Amino acid sequence: MPKLSADFLQKWSIRSRLAITHAIVTILILLVVTLFMYWALLNSLQKENYQFLSNEIKIIQGLLQKSTAENPLDKLKQEIIWEPTILQHTHYRYYCRLLNSSGNVIMETPGINTLTRANNLLSLANTRLLQSNQNYTWKATRYHYYLMATKIKNDTGEDYILQVILFSKQQVGLLRDYQRALVIVLILGGLLAALTSAFIARESIAPLQKILETTRLISTKKLHQRIDPTAWPKELTLLAISFNEMLDRIQRGYEQLTQFSEDLAHELRTPINNLMLTTEIALSQPRSITYYQNILTSNLEEYNNLSRMINNMLFLARSDNDQIKLQYTQFDARQILFNICEFLEIIAQEKNMQLSIEGQAIISADLSLFKQVINNIIINAIYYSHPDSLIKIIIQQNQYQTIINVQDSGIGIAPAHLAKIFDRFYRTDAARAQNTGGTGLGLAIAKSIMNLHHGSIEVISKLYQGTTVRLSFPNSNSID
Ligand SMILES: Nc1ncnc2c1ncn2[C@@H]1O[C@H](COP(=O)(O)OP(=O)(O)OP(=O)(O)O)[C@@H](O)[C@H]1O
Ligand SMILES: [Mg+2]
């Protein structure tokens, strides 16, 4: 059942839902107000009518009790027979009847017997009155009649029953007019409520419609399109801001992707052109075996570079898609760094550079990825440092993390480049001038390895003074 109502609601647009709810609530309020007004009028009329009847009873009761007064019967006749008769042709009519304790009529307003329904009710009340005590007064209102009956005792102790009926044509007309007016108010109010609700719903939903139009305009060629959050109602400002932020991310991603494809094509073009050129030259005329051997050796080097680049790109793609599963092991970081330095010593010695290691720590990480990231960073330090300089590797460990600083005193990186060196294929001109055969993927790989370990990589550098790369691995007990 709840599923059914949810499906049913889902088919209704927000606009229809808003309009219908608003219209129903307005009509309900209108209904309550009109009913209350009708009730208030009826209540005040009833009060007034009963007041009139009880005044009449009081007067007759007074006359009955003053049996010693002059001509009490005349006065009673005047009150019960003459006075109501005079009013009988006006809009306001009332009738009285005096009965003795046995229920026999003593005196009554002429015409009272024609009021059958009222008399039926009164005769029913009589039985109750006769059984009741002295003070009981019965009252009722039916078919526009107001009835009141009471038991009266005179000075001599005799019981009487006094009945009074009031009928006001004017009040009936007034109530009917009022009812008609209220029905008209309800119908017109309902129509007005429906119209205003439709209008309000349309206006409230208008901003969403505009968002929809803007989103429709957005395509890969128009990714710069944004929504102006200040133009939206308060509730939608956050939506507009989040939407713009999402567009920023998509645009950045899209631009990076475009840039990446462009760089990739560019990086592949040069080695492949070189390979084609050398092969074409070799084939242009018969050559000696030594010539062919030299060409193949130099081509092999180019193939190696290409294969390294493709492997690096594959690694990055797999890392982006969360396809790399880490094999955590605990190892002595100093020992591993020592092994890597020993291996890299050959390149370092070419530039007469020294490598030193300070500190020690037991680290928990994927060993092969750890080696790869350290390798990338130390090779950078060797490539981009001056000959005869020293590269310091400092290991620090605290409660939460193990930090490895690789510090060189090389060419440094200008602040303008610092933010971009982690981008794929990004290389500074100074680095290109070194002719290292690098492709600008080393730091991108280092960053993705550090991300895989939930760690971080930070580069602090001063142009012409040197660079420190800070790798931070969380300790195994602080990884969740
Ligand atoms: N220690 C450093 N000193 C000065 N510049 C550096 C240093 N490390 C990195 N860079 C700069 O950052 C750029 C990006 O480095 P990255 O390791 O990603 O690429 P690469 O070394 O040029 O090529 P690859 O590592 O793919 O062989 C380098 O080209 C260089 O401009
Ligand atoms: Mg590098």
C-alpha cells in the first residue's frame, strides 16, 4: 500500500503537487472560517431567542405568583393572549400556553395549536417536566422554532406548566441569506484558491525550469557555462553552487583529458619519427653490417623508452581505476634505501655526486611500489642537480607517519611550475635542457603511489638552490 501511494505521487509533478496542496489547504481554511462565522451567527441568535423566551417566562411567572395583585387574570390574559396576537402578522411571532398540573390548558395564545411539530415536542417535554423538581426548565430548537417550557408554583402551592414558542421569519430569512452568501464565498474562494495556487506553483518552480534550460545548454563544447547562484531563491542557491562546482570538476577533468591526449600524441610522435627516419636512411642504400648494428642498437634504446612510457601510462590508468592492489609488508626503510642508492651510485658517480642516508625506520608499505617511488625521486635529484653535489636522504618517524626527505642542491623549481610538476608529461624547460630522456611521468606516478598508500608527497623548492621532496607514509597502526 505505501509503495502504491509512492508510485502514485511520483507520477505527479512537483508543480501539480504544490498547486493541489495549496488549493486544498486554502479551501479548507475558507471552509473552516465560513462554518465558524455561520456557527457564531447562529449561536448569537439562539442566545437572543432563549433570552427572549426566558424573559417571557419570568414575566408570566411573576404574574402567577402575584395572585393578590389587582386583576391578575387580566394581566395574564394580556401577556398570554393579547400581546402575542398583536405581533402575529409581523416577522416575529411567539406563542404561550399555561397548563395546570394535570396537563389541561388554562390559557393559550390563539393559533398555537396549528404548530403541530412544536406541540409534539412540547407534549413530550410535559411528561418530563411533571416528574421533575421545581427548577427544571426544558428548552429546544427545531425547524426554526425555539421552545421553552417550565414548571411554576404559585403562592398557594399549585403547580403550573408554562410553554413558550418563538418563531422568527426574519431570522430564518437572515440565516438563509447568510448560508447563500457563504456558499458563494466558498465557490468563488475555491476558484480563486485554485487559480492562485496554480500561479504560485508555476512561479515557485520557475527557477528549476531555468536550471533545466541552463543544463541543456551545457555540452563538451560549452563546459564554461555556469548558473548565477545569486539569481536563485535561497533554497536553490546551494544547489546552484554545487552544480557549478560539479561543472568545475568536470571541466577540469575534461581539459586534463584533452591535454593528456594531446601530450600523449606529442610524446609518441618524436620517438616514432626518429625511428622512421633512421630506418628510412638505413634502407636508402646498401650499408655495412656495423652500420645496421648501430642503427638497431639506437632503435632498441628508443623502443625501451617507448615501452617504459607505455608501462608508466598503463600503471597510471590502472591506478586511476583502482585496479592496483597493494601487498603490504613491513621492512627496514634504511636497508631498502641503501640498496637503491647502491644501485643508483653508477649514475651518481657519472656526475661525481654523493648519496647519504640519515635515520632509520620500520615501514609498512608495498615494497615494489615503495622502491619505485624512491627510485623516481632520487633519479630526479640526480638528474636535476649540479655535479659534485650531495643528495641527502633523511628518514624520520613519529607516532603517526614515516617521512622520507630527499634533499638536493640542484637547479630547483620556479614557484610557477611547482603546482604543475605532478601533471602527466609536465616538464620544465630547464629539465628538458638536461636531456635525460624523461617523459614527465615520474612525479605523477610517485603521487599516485603515495595516494594508494593514503600518504602524501610534497615538493619544497627554491630556484637555483635546491629541492626537497617529502614523502609521508602513514604508520600501519594509523591506517584504518
Ligand atoms: N629534484 C628536482 N629538481 C628540480 N626539478 C625537478 C626535480 N624533480 C622534478 N623536477 C621537475 O619536475 C618535472 C617533472 O618530474 P618527473 O619526474 O615527473 O618527470 P621527468 O623526470 O622529467 O621524467 P620521467 O621521470 O618520466 O623520466 C621535471 O621535468 C623537472 O622539471
Ligand atoms: Mg623523473
